[in-house]
Amino acid sequence: MSVSTLLWGVLFGAIGLGFFVYGKKQRAIVPLVCGLALMVFPYFVSGPFLLIAIGVALMAIPYFVRV
């Protein structure tokens, strides 16, 4: 595990926490699930480029999917 992977994981985890809290307070399922996924997925992805790609995709989902 490199330093860049660790820092990107911390960044996406913090953003995921924000999405999770927002989704919980607003009772919105999409940001809640994306926030949970953003907090969990860095544990399973080891490459920094794949980590960034998945993180950006998970952050974009709540903006495009409205339920």
C-alpha cells in the first residue's frame, strides 16, 4: 500500500461520511448508499488509479440519479 492510495482512501472516506450523513438526515437512499460505498470500497481496491476512478464514479451517482 502506497501513501497515495492511503490518502485517496482517507479523502473518499471523508466524502463518503458526508454523503452518508446527508442521506440519513434527508432520508434519501441514493446518497446514503453511495456514502456507505465510498467509506468501504478503499479497503478492497489497491491501485491508486482504480481507486480514483471508482471514487469519482460513486461521487457522481447521487447527482445523476434522483429517486
